[in-house]
Amino acid sequence: MSKLTATTVQKAKAKSKQYKLADSGGMYLLVHPSGSKYWRYDYSFHNKRKTLALGVFPDLTLASARKLHQQAREALALGNDPNDLKRNKKLTGDIAKDNTFESIGREWFENKMSDKSDSYRVRSLRILEKDLYPFIGNRPIKSISVPELLAALRKIEARGAVDIAHRAKQLAGLVFRYAIASGRAETDPSRDLAAALKTHIKKHYASITDPSEVGKLLVAIDSYQGTPGVKAALQLSALLFQRPGEIRHMEWDEINWSKALWEIPASKMKMKEPHVVPLSRQSLIVLQGLRTLGGAGKYVFPSPRGATRPLSENGVRTALRAMGYTNDQMTSHGFRAMARTMLDEQLNYRPDFIEHQLAHAVRDPNGRAYNRTKYLAQRKEMMQKWADYLDKLRVKK
């Protein structure tokens, strides 16, 4: 007996983790944290568990998904693997619809983006859905020409988003190459657009590097009247100068109290390598204060909307604006530039110590990437001297 209704499917909300809503006979709706909904059918063929991707809601309704599900069950009863039949275009009988840029783009996203960070997935899906699907989404992917793709990218450029246009070109290229690998396209038109787009001039994140102004910033942070969590995130952004996403995704299980280290797993790092951040006495005091306030959940900086989610990426940025700092004066990324510049120019630390602590892709003379504990003793000293130096600036301000 079927369990799902069209209303249930329509109202299914995203959660922090993907989950399933079962229908019948192995068919279910898979709901992703992004809110995307996918029809799936789990079955066994030759004693092996397999999954058939039926389609994406709302493009494929509940009724249509059940029809494809029934066709797959009938194929299975006849001794055929539904996935093999789908690959041969015998199950749906609708080659053109299966081969649109959007359908293949959504398939690529599901298969290739699951191991990427939440922020990268959300940013990429936003570009696909806002800037590419509305213009080339319903076109057969093998029919999309270079001028046609360029026209879609020009629309992005026209609103001044040159960086987004380049990212959209890169994403389109990934989708086209995925289609080529799966036999549904022959060329990648994005390859011919390398010189066609406007040159993106990289804008460095605004930062404060003048010692007296840094002192004023630190006093403003200490006086911040917002939530204790956001205030602590501001304090640790200055003390630890890690990437904003790494700060807000910090978990209590990653804090090694006995060794005074923050041990970040590779899955959270931009370079996909584990990283170690020595914790100064000042950093530990901030963390212990949060722990005392009830930090019993997963995240050190939980979202006000629920402890299962981390602080929003806008948390620190909004706090800086509330303190009177504009986007041209200081950003959440700016704490990294602040530390890099001042550790070099004011405290005279070696650039390789600093770059390694920033988790940049630093390599030794033989081309090998430094491991996570390289220069750890020196970095522990550097991080404590940095924290002490910030205390002195706060007093002088």
C-alpha cells in the first residue's frame, strides 16, 4: 500500500541531514539538506543491493515516479536490471528529456558534489539554478553551442558579477564533461570561452593592519553587545585567524584540551588535509567561557535556529557591521590578512611559519607538502606571542 501523497511530498522540508520518505515496493523520496528532492528505487539484482534514480521532484511528480517505478519492477521480474535498461534509454523512453542540461546538471550535482563543503554546494547550486538553468536548462545538452553558453554568461557579466560568470563557466564545464563521460554529449563548449569573458580582478578582503586601529577593533569586540557566541567567534577569529567557515564549524570534539590544540579534520579544510591550530591561554579562556555557558552540543558556535546547525556565515560579518565597520574596512576573512601582515611586519615571524598556520598550500624545497605538525613547537610559541601582542594593543588602543 502506498504511503506518500502529493501533499506530503510537496511539504517535505529540508533537515540538517538527508532523509527518506518511503512510498512502497522500495520506492522513496530522498530529501537533501539543500531542499532538493529525488525519487529513488532500492532493489536487489543477483543478490546485490542497487539503487535506481527515477528523477527529480517537482519535474517528476509522484504519479509519474510511480509509473517509472512500476516499469522498473516489471523489468526486474523479467530478469533485467533496471539500471542497465535506463542506461540504454529503454526504461523511460524519453531521451530528449533525460538529456537536457538541467537534468544532467542535477544528476552531476547529486553524484559528484556529495563530498564537498556545505557552503560550496549551496553556492554552486545557487549559480546553476539562478544563472544557468533558466537560460539553457531545458536545452538538449549536446545541442548547446558556444555562442549560446556565452550568451547566458554575458547576462551574469551584465549585472557586474564577473567572478560569478567565471564560476558559472567552470560549473557548466563540469556538467558538460560529466555528460561526455556518460555518453550524452560530445563536446564541452565552455573550453572555447577561456578568453571570451571579462578578466576577473581578484579583490582582497578588507582588513585592518595598523596596530592602533587593531587595538580599537579589539576593544569594540570586547564591548560587543550581541550574543555570547557571536562575540566569542569574533574573539577567536582574531586570535586564531582561520577561515571563517572553519571557525563557525568548530566542534567541541575537535578541541584537545590536554594538548591545547584545535585538531581540524581534512574533510573540513579547503586543501583537504588535516590541520592543527595551537590554542593560546587567551583562546582557551574564551572556549572555557562558552563551555560554562552550556556548550554541550556538537558545535562550539551553534545556530540560534537550532544546536544541530553551526552559526550562519553572516554571523561575524553582521556583527562587524553592527560595530560600525563597513565591508571596505573589515571582513570576517580580514582577520587572516591582519594576522599574516602583523606577524611578519610587527613580530618578525618567518613567513613559512605564518603560511603553515594559515593552512596555505606551502611546500618544502623538494615539493612535498608540509605535514600538519610541521613547526608545531614554533607555531605554539607564535600563537601565544600573537595573543599576548593583541592584549598589548587592546590596552594601548
